[in-house]
Amino acid sequence: ANIPIGYETLENLDGSNSFNFVIGAGASQGLRIIPWEKQGIVLGIDFFQQFETSKVYRTDLGVELVLGINF
């Protein structure tokens, strides 16, 4: 789980800028596969979701593919 905190700067149609404090909550779940333990290669897939108070992106849902090395 994670809690993103920050701010965003928005440009209005009249050219002026406004600021917005952003806070949210996110989580991810994943599955890892180590097909060859001796070589240390890791394959995986993650599912993530994040919800924020942003005026641009309120939700972010997706899938990530993972390739790594286990050492």
C-alpha cells in the first residue's frame, strides 16, 4: 500500500494558475514466477489501483509486467 502526497499546478483557461493539494491511497497485488531458480530470472504481473484528490487524474488502474533478476 502507499499514500501519495503532493500538489499540482493547474493552468486555467484565462491563463492564470491555481494550486491543488493532492493526497491519495494506492495498492498493488502481484504474482511472481521464477521458472529457473539457478539463473535467477523473475517474471511477474502486477495489478495496481490508486485514488487521489487530483483534479486531473482521480483514479489510476492498470497492469504491469515484471522482468527481474533474483540474487
